[in-house]
Amino acid sequence: MDYEVVIGLEVHAELATKSKIFCGCKNEFGGEPNTHCCPVCSGHPGVLPVLNRQAVEYAVKAGLALNCQIQRFSKFDRKNYFYPDLPKAYQISQFDLPFCKDGFLDVRAGEKTSRVRINRIHLEEDAGKLVHSEWGSGTLVDYNRCGVPLIEIVTEPDMRSPEEALAFLEQLKSILKYSGVSDCKMEQGSLRCDVNLSLRPFGQAEFGVRSEMKNVNSFSAAFRAMNYEIKRQAKLLDEGKPVEQETRRWDDQKGMSFVMRTKEDAHDYRYFPEPDLVPVVLEQDYIESLRASLPELPAARQARYLEEYGLSEYDAGQLVAEKEVSDFFDACAALCPDKKELCNWVLGEVLRKRKEAGEESPVPLRPEGLAALLALYREGRISQKTARDVFETMWTTGEDPAAIVEREGLAQNNDAGELGGLVRELVDQNPQAVKDFLGGNTKAMAFFVGQVMKATKGKANHKLVNELLQKELESRR
């Protein structure tokens, strides 16, 4: 490619408050259309907004988690535009004095770590939702989402590939969930992003003309949209045609984007200070109390796993990607001596079951249950295969593993005398296999192991069987 890719992101995250930002309506996904709204959030004349303190707290916590400078003096502004899902014909947002500025996130993409600067994080209200008729007879408006508190996280154009942008989004989502400010459920619209992308010849200092892509409702869609836009702009530049500054709508089913409108600039929105809300002044002690309330964030937790448990960077990164999984691992780690074995089970069995149930689903296991299961396996009371079978039952029923093993008769046979007799009997019955083994055919050993496991219905201690067979076969030389 002859062009350098330049990407900036605008990420909107709905805050996990119980009520909306300027009124007492429920901040809750779902419900019948237009049932979670009132005169304030549906834009009736003469009503006044009242700021939700919790929304401010969450905005500041997000800024602290993303290394931002917190503005002690901030204010709200009116962003004026007409659209059917905005009943007031303006949005209460923040323009020149947002709560958070000048942050950063260090992003790991493949083997490379880069710093993505965060220009600002501001607090605003969400708009409603347009519902287009599948029969083409019109469009309906649901105002339930009007007034839901949003933070908009605006990055600098620091990303140079779709892979880097995708890594940023994944790490940002993790941080927002860890800090508790948003549930980040993209399928419900509580995390959305707009992609600003341009190309420039390598070595050129000036940025190219950018496009903004909206309607990107998943990280995988964002990745596909960025790759499409790179090809679209490169083709225009190769043909000597200009790239227009415009807003485009991404259609993930068709795998292409379409022009929505010419991109607006800030002056088009006619920002001015919101007259119905006073400025917000944050005391430094209040800011520091919010900083102290932040939990251990993913980067710090990953570093702890590396230092205290000796896990690989990859495994630690996989564990901290989802807070629910990492919290479960931590609870189990307090009970399990072998952290690497625990890590393998969490990244293998737990993530597999969670993916089957839906990646946002909670882990139904009790940490004590998984720790007890691993102890049974570690002590040789059950085989690895049995441990996995018991795990499946535990995931569904929540039963104690020892009770499942006893009820189902799954205990491993560790009787060396009994297994030794069975081994001698099988060796005596299969002289050709013995001859093959002594002749260097290693598959003969697998044959004997299989026969023992078949005879014991899979309950024999696999390690003990191998030791007994090795000794018995060598004695036949």
C-alpha cells in the first residue's frame, strides 16, 4: 500500500446509572416503546433539567481510569440540530469545558505497544431510537433512550491500522467494565463507536480528508468497516479523485458503507452554554476519593498475574480481558495452589462454556467447587477425562464435585495390585503386541493402555497404568 492509514475513534458509552441524566426516568434497556420517558426527556416546553450526580461521578471515574486530567470547572452546552429522535431539537452536551481531557491508553496489538491519546471525555444525553418499518410504510420513534447518560470518548488520530483500533476498543471496553461505569453491552446499544479514517502518502505530514462511519454496532463490524474504507479511499486516490469529508453509514450485511450527509463542523451545531444548568465545580478531595474508589484495572491485574503467579503474558491478558472471568479466577486462586493449572482450566473449560452460553453470561460455578474438583484430580482420585465430565455437570447443577463422583461411581482406580494383575493378564494374552513393543513399535504401548482402560471402564489411573505396563513389558525381554 502506498498510503498510511490514520484512524481516530469516537466511542459512546451509556452510563450504568439507575435513572436518566436530567430526570428521574428509569435508565433501563427494553420496555414498551415510550414508557420510560417524561416531559423532561421527551422535550416538552417549560421543563427544566436536573443533573444526575451519579452520572458526573461515573464520567470522572472513566476519565481517571483512562489517565485523563480532570477539569475542576466544567459546564454543559446546547448542541443544536434537528433530527426526529431528538425531541428538543438540541442535545445537552459539553463543548469547550468537558469533565476530562488529555488522557491516554497504552494499547497492545500483536507484538507492538503504542500510546493512543484521548483528547477528551464529555458527558451528554442520548437521543431516542428510530424504528424503521420492515414493510417500508414509515419510521417510528421510541423516546425511551432519550436522556440516558452518555460519555463520549474522543481519541486523537493516533491509530495506524484496523488491528490497532480494534485492540484499543477491546481494551477500552474492559476498562469501562472494570471501573463499573458502563455494562458495555453492544447488542443493547450501550457501547457504540464512530470511526474517523483517512489516508495520506507515507512521509506526508498533513492528514488526508477523513470520513466518519456510523452505525458500527460491534467490534467485528468496526474492523470490517475500516478495511472497506481503506480500500474505498485508496481507490479514489489512485484514480486522482478527491476524498470528500462526509458521514457514511456502515451496512454490515452488505459489507459496504453509504453516504449519509456532508460532515458537519463544530460551528454548524451553534454550540452555546446551556442556560438551564449551572457550571459544575469539582473539589479536589472529591476527585481523589473517586480515584481511590477505582478497582484494580486490567493492566495492573495482568502485571500481578505475571509477577505473583508466573503466568505468561498471553495467558494473563486472556484472563483480564473480561472482569467476570478475572474475578472468578482471583476467587479460585485463593483456594488453588497450582495457579498455572487453574489458568488452563479457566481459559479452557470455563471460557468454552461461557462462550456456549453467551459471552456476557455470568459464571455459574462457585470458586470453591472448581477448587475442589481440581483437588480431586490433583490427588489422583479422578482422571482428567472424568474431571471434565464432572465439570460439565457442575456447570449445570452447581453440585459439589465429590458428591457427583460418589453418586456416579467415577472414582479412579489407584489399586496397584489389582491393576498389576490385569496388566500381566493382558500381556500374557497378546504375545504379538509384546513382540512389537520389544521391537521398538511404540504404538504397542498405546494398544495395551487402551485395553486396560477398556477393561476398567476408563477408571484406571492412567499414569499408574503406564508405569506398570512399562515395567511388565521390559521384564519380558
